[in-house]
Amino acid sequence: MVMPASTASSAACRDTASGAGIPTVDMSAPWGRAELSRQMVEAFAERGFFKAVNHGVPPRAPATLDAATAAFFERPAPEKQAAGPPDPLGYGSRSIGSHGDVGELEYLTLHADPAAVARRAVAIDREDPSRFSEAVNEYVGAVRRLACQILDLLGEGLGLEDPTALSKIITVSDSDSIIRINHYPPSSAAASSVGFGEHSDPQILSVLRANDVDGLQVLLPDGRGQDTWVQVPADPAAFFINVGDLLQALTNGRLVSIRHRVMASTSKPRLSTIYFAAPALHALISALPETVTSDAPRRYRPFTWAEYKKNMYTLSLSHNRLELYNAVNADAGEARPRSGIAS
């Protein structure tokens, strides 16, 4: 069920209104599957984001991974740095990308493929690499199933001829999906500082879970023609799901890739884990036929994930990357990104 949280009453809280307009979706489908799929499409079309409850992911998987990653982040800096530098995978601290973006965090970014996890685990858990690998693989398996369930429901709600078309994209053997674990130490500043700056996620779907520390904020319309940063109340029992750039392109802009950020707490550490569901590098991203009509002409030119990803690394964190792929720009020969198309 979709249940917008109550709106904060204080005008002084406009930039950090807690929970205002954030939909909650009950994955147990108390009113049936058709209604659940309709609610998901509505949430993603209006907000690009929802909180998933009764999602069916066993508590063991996130608890085991939390323990493994917390142990890693407690290690001395030289030991952690042996798992980096981020290339873009591996361990990193403060620096986000290669264009000067920084945040109050340290992180591990891993390819979701078990063989890739095993190679990285040697530097992450030297005492027992398989222990770390098993924790990651169990978690990835659980959240991938959740992501596929959501994408199939979206396919039904969007009226796709093949409702599994979206989930098929992320379950290919050469999927480029990744998992990122972010650790935000308590900020030493007098007030909250930016832990991870404003951005959208480039992939298809993001599945986030965090501990009980607030920090995530999403940029939502306030009903008065302006956008407002809305604080997402922490809930370690829930998952927070958001549309990525590729899903916005695949649905011809019907579902929106939400912009979000994380503010670092001044008192407690925040630990979050995000599964970014992605296609294979060579996958062609083009609006699904059911989403292109005379009233909704094609908004984006076709591109591959490899092309989009390559151009992403040439841009700052906050850049609106999809604008480079507007069909109008392509037709006019304007604002084309640098080449990087995969075969």
C-alpha cells in the first residue's frame, strides 16, 4: 500500500522536512498483485522512490553483511587502504570520483559477481576471505530477488507485453550490477555536513538498506513549484527503492530518477548498503515500445550502458547525465556525449 507520511508543519524545516511525501509500499500485497503493481508505478512516477516493507528478505542476510563490513571499517587505515584505491571498485575514503567531489564517508564498492567478490575479499578479510564473500553473496542474492520482483511488478503495472522484460535485463550472466557499502563516521562539524552529495543513480534500480541513523534526503516537489530536501526517516527493517537513470530512459521518462544526498550525523555512525541493479555493458538502452506514443514521443536517443557509464565518469557527481541523451538534442546534433559505444 502507498502511504505518504505526514508533512512537517514548520516552514523552517522546508529543506529537511522529515518523511514528507515519501510513499510506503507493502510488498505483501494485502489488496492483491494488480493493486501492488499499480501503487509501485504511481510511487515511481510521482516520486521515483518508495520505502518497501514486508519485503520478504530474511533478517539474517543484512545482519551478517552489516557485521562483516563494520568489522572492516573498524580496521586501521593502512589495512583498509590495501583494499583500494577505488578504480572505481574497491575501498575509498572521502574522494568520490575523479572530479573533485568529496564527502564525509569511507566506502567499499564491489562488483556483484561472486568471482569478483572473492578476488576483492582477499584484501578485505585477510583472516577468512570466504567469510566476507559468503556474507556479500547471500545479501546480493536476496536483494537481487527483491529487485527482480519489483521490476516484474513494474512491468505488469506499465502494461508491458513481456512483464519480465525489465528483470531480464539485470539477470543476464554478464550483468554489471554492483554493491556499495558506505560508512559515515560521526561528523566533527558543529552541524550536519554533506556525507554524499546530490546525485541521481545511473543504473536501473537501487535497493538501499541502512542502520538506524538518519541521513538520507530526497529532492521532492513541495506543491508550490519548488523542490525541497526531504529527510527519509531511518528504518533498518525496510528497504528504500529508487529509480535509476536507465529505468527513466527505458520508460521514456514516465518513471523518474530521483535526486538524493546523505547528510553525516554529528553523533552516530551511519552504515548503508546499496545494490545497484544494472544491465550488461553492451545492453542497448532504448524506450520500451509500450511507453512511446503520439502523446509521449521518444525523449531519449538509444545508447548502451557502456557509453553512458563511460560518459558518467567524465562528469561531476551532481550532473544531470540524461540531458545529454535527449532525443531533441540528438536530432539537432547538439550536446552529444563523447563516444564510448560498445558493440
